[in-house]
Amino acid sequence: MLTIGSVVLGAADPKRAAQFWGRALGYVPRDPQEDDDWIVLVPPDGAPGVQVALDLSKTPLQEHPRVHLDLYAGDAADQAAEVERLLSLGAERVDWDLYPDDPDFVVLADTEGNRFCVIDTSHN
């Protein structure tokens, strides 16, 4: 049986991306001696969770990426607080042209421009 072990994100600056995602998710480097081109972040203290790997990439960003991360928030207040926290860590709001009329998600970009969503999981 297969399981998802890592989500890999391309980054022009993997160290900067690892700093952002480490603070955003509370993850730590799997190997403190990671190189500049490949950094794997894991949940702390062996907690369960999918690894996030940052890989050096020179490919251009996609305006509407085919794959992205969804980060879950408990409700609208939690979502708003998490969006503000992520913005303070270096994320940016994305002027997303595909929002539905009553979205349950906010589209942000990490320090490398990779799109991700913060979802209000209580939204009906």
C-alpha cells in the first residue's frame, strides 16, 4: 500500500522557503546538515504528518498551479488569524480570479510564490 511521504515544493531559494514553511507549520529540518538545494521538513518530535520538501527549481511559477497545499483552519476566526500570522511570516495575498461567490478559502503565496490555500473547515 502506498502513502504520501512528502509534498515537494520548488523554490528559487530553498533555505528561505524552509524558514517560512518551518515557522508556518511548526516543522523542523529532518537533517540539520541539509544542503542548499534540497531541504526536508518534518513534524517535530516524531509527530505524525506529511513531510514538506523544498527543492531548488528554476522553472517559472504557474498562475493557476495544478497542485497546491490546503491548510485547514477550524473556523472563520481561526482562518483569519492564521492568514494574518502567515502574512507576518512573509506570505503574500494572491489576487485570485477564480474565487466562487462565497469562498471557504483564502489564496496566499509563500516566499517563493508557491500558491496555497487556508481553508475555513466550518464553512457550509
